[in-house]
Amino acid sequence: MMVSSGQIPRASMTEADAMKRPLFEFMDYFFLKFIESAIWNQ
């Protein structure tokens, strides 16, 4: 049980990181473009 409980969080963390990383990169890119456009529109 200790082995399975040790493997499950590790796999779920890697899956969560793999899912979150492109989303965060896209959000950062969109946020930077939004700030850039807001500055240029002023």
C-alpha cells in the first residue's frame, strides 16, 4: 500500500503539470498581449 500510495500522487502530479503547463503558458502569453494592447491603446 505504501508503494501504490507513493506512485499515485507522483503520477497525478506529473499529469497535472503536463496539463497545466501549456495552459499557463497560453495565459501568460494572452496576458502579456492584453497588457501590451492596453498600453498601446492609451
